[in-house]
Amino acid sequence: MFKQNHMRQSLFLLILIIGSCTSKHELALKSFNNNDLAKDLIVLSADSLQGRAPFTVGETRTVAYLEKRMKEIGLEPAFDGKFTQGVPMVELTSHIPDKFIIQTPKGEISLKSGDEYTAWCSILQEEIKLNSSEIVFAGFGISAPDKGWDDFKGIDVKGKTIIVLVNDPDYYSGDTTLFNGKAMTYQGRWRYKFEEAERQGAAACFVVHEEGSAGYPWTVSSLRTNKADYNIDDDRLLNPKCLITGWITKDAAIKLFSSCNMDYETMKGKASVKGFHSVDMNAKYSIGINNKWVKSISSNVAGFIKGSERPDEVIVFCAHWDHLGIGPAVNGDSIYSGASDNAAAMSWMLSIAKAFKTGKAPKRSVLFFSPTAEEAGLLGSTYFVDNSPFDMSKTVACINNDVILFLGKFKDVTVTGYGHSELDNYIVDEAKKQGRYVCADPNPENGMFFRSDQLPFLKAGVPAIFAKGYSEQVELGKEKTQQKIDEYWRTIYHKQCDNFYPETDNLDGLCEDAKLFYSIGNRLANESSFPKWNKQSEFYVNR
Ligand SMILES: [Zn+2]
């Protein structure tokens, strides 16, 4: 009798527990709504935030708002009792010569600053001089022993200048086995090229710009000419080996190669095939560059929910707060409001934080992180990864979002960086529950996976998700969706008109994506395993 009663009681208790879990999860999902998303979006893209540039009143107001919202939601401060982490930065301007003169076997050639070349010196030194620096064509500037590829084999580039191609060999060779085919690998990014040049001890590194293989036009690269640029204020700025980094145009490269008795396209072809050896171009140049800088401190913002069972393990949700500030007026608008980039993702993140507080307390910690200076080169997130309150080896995953359009619901979830880790399976499972399909980024050659705040996490061995509805809006269909998205990149992205219009913009997709990533995060936060890297990923570590 007692036994039977006990069993009945246990069963009742079990149903009660399961029931309360489900309803808690349902409550959490119900907490998402367009109104709340719009409220945060309106504030975060308002003119009063002046385009959210670091070190301005825009920063003060944005950071204060995020902190206020995190407190309201009930998050704990992530940095020793504070919601903010000071990020020491240097605003550095390199003044480069109008003409970059190179001595070649066929005589002197000259490249015009801004039009044909751009350069900068990330070093705290007022005058930087290179004398008679020899130029080496170093192919793609890649050293990847795991792939049996080394552009620096048999050549010492210490103290020399290397000219390298953007993207990776598969882009040109049509091979799909070495560098992930058409998709850009991290070794294809300019950032990697400069890092490798530093490791090889080269004194300077210039990347040849081609629009197709870079993924953006020359104007994006040349924008930096004689302009202030932000850097993290650390030892890397004191004594770099690679003093000068920059770009030259494809036409400038053709001119330089031809003057060195080489054909640019032929050399590119050779560099795209395994076994290529870097070539001394028999050219040299001297250059003088002047630096000016100002030091200031900006802030990362983060709050978290402490895990109930494994508080030192953490899932990171990420959405950068900074944008481009104020510029010249276009159609009467001078403020870069950055509504899609990135007020939308901040609202997305805050709504997920609220859902986590509504649902059952997670077993692992969940961090809601809004870095500074993403637009300046992922500086806030880079600093955070080096100075995180959580151990990177216990950081389970980073779920980042950036540039979310207000087009309504999508049939798809487009995953940028598909194929890197087991996190893909989580997206597939949860997308299915929403009746959506998963597809890979249709333009992986643009290297978008390496162009937002997930990159420092990837480099620290933490798998990341960068995904959203992007390919097939429910009413528009694929083709028209693509047109809308192309239009955004062409006419709105990083322009003053990236605004939020509450009357006409449709937040259904943003809301759906917030639910999706809450569900993925919630699963990760209650598991004990760590999602694994796929072996072919260039970020692979065994974890
Ligand atoms: Zn952004």
C-alpha cells in the first residue's frame, strides 16, 4: 500500500516537475515580443546617442542605457561588481607620403596615396623609416603546415617587405580540398596576412586588393588613408616587427610586377598551386611615415546569469554597441544611427537575457556581452577574450549577432561559417522546431565569418554561431529577398540612413531569431558536454 502510494506520489511529482519545466520554457518563449524589441531599438538607434562612437557622449549614453536594462532584467554585473570593463585604446593616425616610390629593374615607379596605395604603422613611435627595404612576392602569405602549404619555405623575409594576395589559393585554383574551396578561410583575411608577416619578421606587408577576392571595393580599404584608427593600448604597439601594413590596388600591382619583369596574373596563377616559392622581386624602396596618437578608455558592457551547477562554464551572447558616430549630412541626416548595425542585435540580446530570467535557471552561466569598437577592428571583443572573467577553455560557445535587417520572418536560417563545429547541429534541430531550414552563407568567399566579434573567440578555440534569417523571406521568396539584401549592403550599410522606422519596419524575423537563439543557448546552458570543432576547421582544437 505504502509502496504503491509512494510510487504514485513519485509519478505525480515527476509530472509536476516536467510540467513546470515545460511551462517555464514556454513562459520564456512567450516573453519575446515585437513591442519590447522595438522599445530597445528606438532608444539604441536614437539620434540622442549620436551614432554611438567610442569616447563620445554617445558612448556614455549607450553604456548607461545597456547597464540600466541589464539591471532591470536582473543580470549580475560581469566584471568584479561592475557591468563595464575599461578597454584602454589608442587613437592613432599615420601620415603617409603622397607618393610611394619604388626602385625596380625597369626604373622608378610611383604609387599615389589613397588612389593606389594605403598604409599605416601600428606602433607608438612618431617617425617610422624604412631604408632600402627589399620586396618579396610571398604568394598568399600563408604558412599552414597542417595543409602542407608554406609560402615562406626556403626564403627569409626578416626585415623585408612582402607583397601578398588577398583570399586563399582555392579561390583561384578551383581546388576544394585545401582551403575550403570558394569559401574564404581565416588565412584568406588581410588580418591573418598581417599577423603572419609579423610572425615571419617581415618589416612591411602590403596586400593586393581585388574586389572579388577581398569581398569589398577599394574605397573600403583606402578609407583608412591618413585617418585615425583605434588600437588596443598594449605591448603589441610598442615593439612590432612588422612596422608597416597596408594595401595596394590591383592596377598598382600590375604596374609593379611588370616593372619587375613579371606578369601579375601569371604570378598569381603560380601562387595558387601547391609548391609555390616566394620570389625576390629585385625591387626596393625607402619610406618615412609620421604617427600621432591619443590614448583613451572605452567600455565593454556585460551582465550574466550565474549557472546553478557549473557556474564557471559559460555561454556568451554577443552584440557590439558601437557604431560610426556623426559624419557629413546626407539628405539632412548626419548621424550614423546603426539601427540594423547593431541596435537590432542589442535588442535581440536583451530579449534573450529576459527569457533566460523568465525560464528555469540555467546550469551553466550565461553572459550577455556588448563589446566596444567592433567597427574599428573587433577591439572590445579582442580585449575581452584576453581579459575575460571566464576561462576561455570553459567558454562553451559564442553566439554573436550583427547587422539584422527588418524584413520580417524568414523560411531559412543562414549560417555564416557553416561546417566549423557541432554547433551547426544545434541550429538545425532548433530551426526545425520553427519550421525553418538551415543553409550555408551563399557568399562564403567574402569571409563574413571573420568580420564580426566571434573572431577573437574562434581564435581562442571557442566555437561560435553567426546566423540569422537571410535567404528567403516568407512572402518575398528567394530572389526578391536577395534583391532587398543586396540593396541594404549597397545603399544602407555603414551609411547615415541605417535607421529604424517603427511604423513600417517588420520585427517578426528579429523576434523569431531571438527565440531560436534563446532555445539553442538554453540547450547549451543545461548540457555538460562541450560542442566539438570539426577537424577541417582552421580553428580546430580538441575540446
Ligand atoms: Zn556591426
